[in-house]
Amino acid sequence: MRAPLLLTLPLALLLAATPAAGRDLDQDEALRLRREGLIMPLETLLQQALARYPGASLLEAELEEDDGIYIYEIELLTADGVARELELDARDGRLLKDEED
């Protein structure tokens, strides 16, 4: 009886210590959130991201939910050939992160 508990306890502690990852939202859920006015249109935030890096190209964009906050993660390739990852709050467009990828 003690052996299963001794094996289960370390696993439970490991899982509790692991940070929760954000979840990716599909296009249907993103469309629903946009219609409900909970997030801004991707096009608007994409223009904002591209304005930071004139001549950049879009590599990838996705909508995630992390701790109840909707975040657009946008990856750009700058005109200088540098990959950048930007995170924007999907509700108000606030820049949360801008770093070299």
C-alpha cells in the first residue's frame, strides 16, 4: 500500500511544479471571440506589429489563451533577415513582448 503512494507523490509534485502552458485557439474560437468583442481583429494588430518593423514579412500568427488572457503571438522576418517574436494582448493591442526569435 505504501509503495504506490511513494511512486505517486513525486509525480504529483512534479506536475504541480510544472508551469501551465497556454493553449492555442482554433480559428472558429477566434472568430467567436472577435464577434463577441472580446479580442481585436488580427488584421489590426498585425498592422501594428508590421509598423514596428517596416519591410518585415509575416512568418506566423496564432492566438493563445494563457491564464485567461488572450494573446496574439506574431513572428516576423525583418528586412534585415532577423526573426522577431511579438506578443500582443488581443483585447487592447498592448505590446507584451518583442524579442529576437
